[in-house]
Amino acid sequence: MSTQLLNAKHFRRISPIALFKKDIVLSVSFFLAVASSLVLQPKISYINFRVLICLFNLMIVIKAFEELMLLDKFAVDILNRCTDTRKVSLTLILLSFFTSMLITNDISLITLVPLTLIISRKSRIDMLSTIILQTLAANIGSSLTPMGNPQNLYIYSFYTLTPLQFFAPVALFTISGLIWLLILNHRRQNSKLDIALDTVKLGDRAKTVVWAILFIIIILSVFGAIHYLAALLITLAVTLIVNRKLIFKIDYLLLITFTCFFIFIGNISGIPALNNYMEASLNNGKSTYFASILLSQFISNVPSSVLLSGFTSNWKELLIGVNVGGMGTIIASLASVISYKLFIRENPSGGKNFILKFSLYNFISLIVFAISNYFLIVVK
């Protein structure tokens, strides 16, 4: 869920050309879908509606939680108890890590990075390293669950994995990632800090309970305990009754991007020579793993997972590869772009410094985890 959120008003006032310039991933996916459709006729069967519907349901309920200020209140109450910069940084990192497992990496960053910027402004302490570690934390933490990020949800659904199959490989990566984050934060210089953030008032408690119940239903549908179409009907009914405006506030561009990639992959899979070449190139776990990491650096990990899945049965290596591949370049995980945009909005002259420090942390992390996960998971 990493493209720019658009509501109905945005659609009316942004021209198609401006829209495609604004979202490069959407532009690329649309071009590939159209170009491949000129060669081969697309089929409706190419589109994985289960993934799209589960993603739609999750975006609705997560947007509801965002408007209820649920995470904001939780975070502020904890931060007000911190007494030094290292504790504040650790709290923000852990919040980003654990909340991303349930509400996705980008929503976690959208909520928590502004809090970090407020603390930085009030205390006059540079929190750039904390924001970068928060970004790493959100990308690593979100890898643990199917609903943590779009590529996980897609791979879980596309390969019809069981919960045990999914959690077994990502658990080791997530735990080692948490240890890595703790080490990086411990290296920070420490100083006393006295912050007092305004208490956040929680939204309607009755609505919070309703959305929490709906969230559980949607999670059950992700794991196959409830049919995804039944979950969709329940989600639409609750949304129309409780807050119908949410229908216009979710990230439809991400759904369109997924649809375009489904069409493109379905089309090129019908070209025997290309299909045979891709399948031959990705016929083992090692090639799938490193291809997913490398491709993620250029087109981000969400489209990489959709693209490569059409040519390989090595789901475990693809799953770990696209999650490890979220480190590295700033576009490897488009959730990272959110942190960058939020930071430069507050610090217009700090863009270069952000990119340099971000690249340092992320490329070191990429090397560490690409090598360690290869020997611990792929070779094994």
C-alpha cells in the first residue's frame, strides 16, 4: 500500500497525464499491460480477484483505524513516559516494527514518522537516524504477516500457502531483523530528554469495537477461514452504515497497479519462447532469490513479486527475496518513499542528507540479510 492515496476529489481535479507522472509504478504497469495486450488478447482469468478483494478490505478497515486516531493515542501515551533519546528512538522503532505487522508498513510510517518529527522539533534533537531506523523496522516487521504488506498478501494468496508454510521462513528473517535494529539503535548517542506531547483523544469507542471485529473477520478471510467474498460483503455493509466516506479514501491506484501487472504477466505467459526463458532462468531457489532482490531495487518489491511469481514455483525464495529486497534503494520498498517525503516536507534542505544516510543504513542491511538469509533459508 505504497502509492499516493487518492480520493474522489483528487480523481476529478488531476489529469491522467499528471496522475501517471505522479506514480511511476502505475505508469510502468499500465504501459506493460497495454503493450502486451496489443500482441496477445488479455483474459479476465489473469486477474487474481481474491488478492484485490482482500487488499481492498484491509485498506478500508486500516483507513478507519487511522481516522479513529487509534495508533496515535497508543504511541503518544508511550512516548510521554520516555526519559532519554535512546528510549524514545527505541520506542518509535519498536512501534513501527510491530504495528506494521497488522496495519501495513506504509500506514505505520504515515502515523509514526510525523510523531518523530514533532519530537525532533520540540526537543531540537536530530531524529533523522530514528526515522531511517523506523523505516527499516516497518519494512522488516511487515514481512512477518500476510497483511503486513501487499507483496506478502499476494504471495500468500497466489501460491495458496498455509499459515505454517508462510510463517516458517519469514519468522527467522523477522527475528534476526529485530536484533539488527536493536544493535543499530544501541549505537546511537544518548542524552536526557523531557517531552510532553498533547494527549490524543480516541475516536468513537463503539465504532472502534465495530472496526476491530471487522478487522478480525478480514484477517480470517486472508487465512481462508472465511470466504473472501463474504468478507467483502460484510466490509461493504459495515462501511456503508458506519462511515461510507471511507470508500473514497483508499488507495485505488495500488489496486489498478496490481490489475495491470496481472494482465501483463498473463499476456507474456502466453508467449512460449519468453515463458520458457523466464521459467528456465528461475528454475531454482537461488536464482529466484537473487532475481527478486535485484529486481526490487529498480521497480520495488511489490511489482517484483507479481512479475516473478508468473514464472517460478519457488515461493519461499521469492517471499524472502522481495522482503529482503525492500532494503537498498529508496524505491525498493515504496513505503520508504513515504518517510522521505514526510521528512523533506518538514526539512526542505535535508533531502540529500536523508538519501545518503538512508542508503548507508539500507545497503549495509541489504548485504547482511541477503547473505545471511541465503545460507540460513535458501541453501537449507
